[in-house]
Amino acid sequence: MSKKIATGKILRVTLIKSPIGYTKIQKSTIRALGLHRINHTVEKKDSPAVRGMLNKVSHLIKIEE
């Protein structure tokens, strides 16, 4: 059996605006992405689930590929 090597993209996600004043769902999404404070950056593997989360809070974050 041969194993597939996943060569997916890595996305750098930075929180640029506070989620204070936004809905609880948006705050939860920011936390689920691993973002805790403004200018905090995390790297996430590109997947449809992560893309959906990023689309929900796109007004609060900056995305780099």
C-alpha cells in the first residue's frame, strides 16, 4: 500500500478587529480558530471547514496564503 502525502496549503490567519459587540457565534468562531487577541496569528491547514469559518468572520480577520 502506498500512502498519500498531503500537500495542502497553509493559511495564516490574523485577528485584526475585536469580536466585542458581535454575535456569540462569531466570538465562538474566532476562539475555535485559536485566535485570542488582536494581532494574534495562527496557521491553519486549508480545508472546506476552515474556509467556512473564515468566511463567517472575514470582517474581523486578515488571511494570507
